[in-house]
Amino acid sequence: MGGTSNNLNIKVNDEKLEQVDSLKYLGIWFDPLLTWESHITKISAKISQRLGIIRRIRSALPQKTANMLVTSMVLPIFDYGDIIWSNCTQKFLSKLQILQNRAGRIILNCHPHTPSAKVRQTLEWYSLIERHNFHICSMMYKCYHGTVPPYMLHCFTPVSNIHNYNTRFSKTNNVYIKPAQNNYALRKFVNRGGKLWNSLPITIKQTTNFQNFKKIYRDSVIHDC
């Protein structure tokens, strides 16, 4: 990773603040340009370490126990904060997908060249992209239905609030997406989340129960991919 983009001289109470290339906050590593390279590197190392431990004892474990260990010790690392950092480059996402594939092969104790799609199908897993999109849409559901903290309620405006008349636009349960002025804006949660939400079938968006939403999403969206 490159160094900090600028050398800053900031003081608080006459004490100069240290300038760093990355900073961990609430379990997520931030870098100056929000590429998430530091975060992906850190969690990849943690995942690899834990998979290595499980792999070394795999021969002594039933498949059910191996699955339980990966589910409890590894998969949460992939998921934590992914709504924030999953807008990283395809290069970093591919790196994590390789690790998820490795985790699945360890559970099944199968050949290293077993097709990843077959591994996920056997374990009934979703790819990381599918998991990311599911988490984003789940958060969008909460935003749309007002079950998030107040600061997030102002991130999205229902199209029905803009189209006051009884038109086909007002009945879509879509949210208004401001035109993105640059690539950074395209990567923001309000843009990515809004587009994913608007792409969902209206029957899913109109679900009044969150648990039902998640079930219908999995059955209707992921299984149709």
C-alpha cells in the first residue's frame, strides 16, 4: 500500500498528532484513500491463520464439527462491516473469495481443485458477493422502514415522497438516488444500496416483516442467480 497522500502538520494543545497510513476503528482498518487494502490484508491474514489451524486438525474432526468451527471462527470475519468495505476493488474481493473457497474445501475435506461452485452448492453457501448484497439489502430494508438510527434515516428519500401523484413511480417502493458526480460517489453506500434496493422485485420490498424479507430474498434473489 502507498503511503499517506499528504504530509500534514496538525497539533492539539501544542502536541503534534502522529500521521499514519492506516487506522483501526471499531474493528475496521481505514486507509487515507478508502481503498480498504489494509483491512483486506489484515482480515485475510486472520482468516488464513484460523483456516490453517482447522486444516491441521481436520483429519480428527467429523465434518459437522469442522463446519461448526468454520462457521463460528471464520465466516463472521468475512461478514463484519462488509456493508462498508465491500466497495473495494475486484482484486481484493477475489482474494477473499479464494479464502472462502478454501474454507469450504477444508470442511468437505475434498481435493484442492474441487470446483468452488460445487463446494458452495454442497454446503449451501452463497458467494461473498451474494453475501455482501444480502447484507446491504437487509440494511436498506431497515432504512426504508425506519428501524435504523436517526442519522441513517436521512440518507434515503422514498420516490413516493417526490412523486406525490398516484403514478407508477410512487408505487415502486424505490428510493431516490442522487446522480453520482465521480467514482467515489458511485462507491458510497447510499448509491450502491439504493441501486440494489431499487432492483429488487416490489413484492420483496413490500414485505412487512424483516425475517420474512430475509427468507424471501434468499429464495427469490440468490437462488435465481
